[in-house]
Amino acid sequence: MTQKKRTTVSYVIGAFYAACYILLSAPAAWGAKAGIASTVHNLSVSGPGELKALTETRICVFCHTPHNAAPQTPLWNKNIDPVSYDIYASTTLHVSPSQPTGSSRLCLSCHDGTIALGNVRTPSGGIQTTGEITSGRLSYIGTSLTNDHPISFSYYDATVNHEIAPSPPAGLLFFGPRYLVQCSTCHDAHEDAYRSPDKSGRLTGKFLVMNNRYSALCTQCHIKDGWLSATHRSTAQPVNAVLPLSPRLWPTWLSVTEWGCESCHTPHSAGGNQRLLNFQEEEKNCLLCHNGTVAQKNIQAQFQKLSHHPVETATIGLTGNAHQPNESPLLLSGHVECADCHNAHAANNRTASAPYASGRLELVSGVSITGAAVSPVTYEYEVCFKCHADSSGGFPLVSRVVNMTNTRFEFDTANPSYHPVAGVGRNTFVPSIPSTYKPTLTASSIIYCKDCHESDESTDIGGAGPRGPHGSQYRPLLRERYETLDNTFESFQNYALCYRCHNRDSILGDQSFKEHREHIVEKNTPCSVCHDPHGVRSDGGLTGDHTHLINFDTRVVSPVQGRTYPTFTDLGTGRGSCTLVCHGKTHNPLSY
């Protein structure tokens, strides 16, 4: 090549990079924003980032070249060698992403860590840099995309999910006739306009195409049911105290509502691959805030108590039978997670009266009193029935004449008796109601499951802790003491759960049953020896009458000789007879 040709070629190349620099760093001349020169994608010696060239002054050369480019569009300056990526997968994903294509593959040529930053096609000897994108850096994606937002899929294929906007948002960039989602849909490699100070005070960002404060970018595509009225969208509680625990950049956002989706999710390097959660253990994403540091009540402490919902025993990706958002409420087994009872995208502060579900249970699935799947629930007990009805396992707390662990059957309003959870109770004569603690309670009142099963520190009983069945020192997850061991000394403390609703003076005064005091005080017989707290199904009289929640504890009560079961016969209001042996005394029969 002649000197003149060399000079011409050098001039053209120089003019190309000069034009790139002007286009990408001269907002006054071209109406651009800050341009690439002030971002960490400026890998030249003048770049502001830690990773940059030792001597190279050109900016665009690390990605583009006017000659010998591959692919020709967009004049790419790196060899794109074949790489097999592990692709994101989730049980809730409605599309199948392909191996990265188009602009996503170009981005990954640096961010997957397989090609050195200075390993360019031109100049032929490459460019020396101060370091590389390696594991541990926020910019490192790697070849496993299983914990990164899916790419290289058709947006229209994803719209089978009703929580995806039905049309591609006009403000975002999609590719080809199928409107492929690529890295460039969310990121602009040439512009990092929405930067904030990191923990060292240095401006940094994610090259987003728009400010994601209040999840403005996320909600371009994702339309979550219930989000507009959700507490997590509107709460002004500050979160800066806890976010350093999560590996992310540090914007100047202060509140949960500003962080929005990213309070729980992250689009890259997620701890929990499926659903892109900050932490793999689902409950940690909730307890990061619900441990008293952000949310007002410390839920985490409740899960450390003797009796609690064991959210720690199942983790998606690690254990079998983990929670799945699309699982049938009729087939739950082996797990309970926060998301089984609460929808983080919809939960709100709406109040309700029994039996209706409050806003805390907004848009949660459940099982009806008839055994049908319902979504969303109408009544609070329908959430409980997911685990404590047809799919319930184990053994009853007390061995009884009629043993049952299916609470749907126990609370059935066709039963001879039941606590009024699914409907008004059968008894109109209940002199022990109301109690001092519940003066508004009547025989026609309906109660919640959590009126018995919730934190022993609940504000409902004068405590300072959270409401709801998270954990308690009293088994089985009871808000107050309920002794079931025979020969227990009667006191308000020992039977506080019963006396919360039932007036102790009335009970011990024999106003509803003249032998209450003798049994409870003189014989030290617990309430549970005679009464089954949930309800009792009829068996056609085989085991006697089961009105007034009578269902004997077979550890204490046995049948008389010649009988199979100890039985109670209802003789009308305030009257009955027993045929059984209790505390060595035979009732054959003994009427009251």
C-alpha cells in the first residue's frame, strides 16, 4: 500500500471514530444526553471506570470498527465465537427463550466473561486493559443466564400471560417482525442517563432506557394484578437500612414504593433463579423488611417460636414440594410459604369482619367449605383450608371418639356442632357469651380461625406483636394457653384461650351446665376432655350425640363394659346424660 493510501485509510478510520465520539458525547450539538464518554462503557484511557485501556484513547474501538467488522451490522469489532448458554427457566414462564441472538449476543461478548475486553479484531494486536469482567463484579453475567431476566424471545408469545401488557410498550425497543426482547429493550449501551451515587459517592447506573424509580420500567411490560392498590406500591417506609444486604447498586431512592419491584426482585444475578428473587429462600425476601427494620412488626421473630408455620423447610430449587405460584390450592403438600397466604403484589390495608378476608389476603387462592378451588378467596378460612382441610396430614392434637384433621369437615355448618367459623353457630342459649374481653360477642357472631390461632403477642390480646398465625409459644400455634393434659389445675392462665371468649364466672357458676365447676375445678378436668374445639361430624348416632362440641378425649374417657364408645345423649337445653367411664367413675348412664 502506498503512503498516500495509508494516509487516506488512517484519515477515514480517524474520521469514523471522531464522528462516533461527537455523536455519542456532544449533547449540545446533537440533542443527545450525556453520551458514552462519561460512562463506564468508555473503556479508553480517559474512561471513568476501574476497567479501561492502558493507552488507547479511542472510545468506540472496543465495540465498533469501520472495516473488517463481524457482523457488519453494527460494525462489530469482536469475534463472536460459539458459546452455549444456560437459559432462564421458570414454572411461571409462558415462553421459551432461545440461545441469545442479535444485540443480546453482542452485549454478552463482554459481559459473559469469555472474551477479554481488549480482544478486538482491530487493531490486530488487541488493546491492553487494567482488568477484565470476572465473577464477583456487578457487570459479570457469565454463561449461565438462569438467574437473569429472559432475553431473545418474542414479546407476543409472552402475552398469553394476562399480567403482560397486551402490546409491546411504545417507549421500548424490540427487534424484528416477532418483536424480540433483547438486552437493548431495557438497556442503552451508549447512554447511562439515570445514574445515582453508589456507596462511595461515585455516579453509577445500569444503562437503563428510562428511570426505574417506582418500577416505571418494569411496569411497562409487567402488569401485576392488585398492584395499583398494594401496600408495597404505596408505603413510604424507608428501606436503605436493609438494602446493603442485597448485591445491587445504590440509588438515592429511600422508600419501598420507590424501589418497587426491586425490593424483592432483581433482573440480574438473582439469588433465587425462578421469579428472579433477591434471595433463593423465598421467605428471606419477605423477612428482609418484615423483621422490624422496615415493616412495623417483627414477623421473623414469630417464625423462631416453638409453634410456627415452617416457612424454612421448603425452598424452590432445593427441596421437593416447594411453593409454586400456579399450583392448585387443592393439591398443596409439604410446604407453606409466605406466598401461600399473602400476595405481595396485592396485599393492602383493607379491613374486614369475620368471615371475610381482609386486604392482607388480597388475591390469594383457597378452598371453599364445599371443597372447591377458589381464586381469589372471599372468606379468610378458605386460605386456611388449603393446608388444613383435604390435604391435611398428621394426627389430631387430642385423640377423640371421632378423630378428624380436616377442618373443612369440622366447620361444616351441617354438623351437630362447630365453632362459628364458616357460619353462625347452632346454639342460641350460650350464657357464657359475651366475656369481659369480647363484650360484643353474641350467639350469632362469626369468628376467624385467627381468633384462636395467631401470635401470642398479638395486638388483639393486648400485645405489641403482629397479628396472624405466624408463630406462638403455645401449640398448635395458639394465641393463648390451652391446656389439654388431664389433672391440670384450673386457672384463667391455663385456659386463657377459652376464657378469652367464654366468661369464666359463667362457666364456673354452672350457668350453662351445672357440673362445669365440679369437673373443671374439683376434678381438674381440662375443657378439651369433653369439648372438641373445631367441630364434630355426625356419624348417625353411632358414637352418641355431638352437640355442644362434645367429642370425648379417649385418653381420659372410656366406654362402659359392653359398649364400643363413650357416649353423650342430648336431652334438650341444659340437659344431657353420659354413658362412659371417667376418672374411674362409671356413668351408666348419668344424667345432668
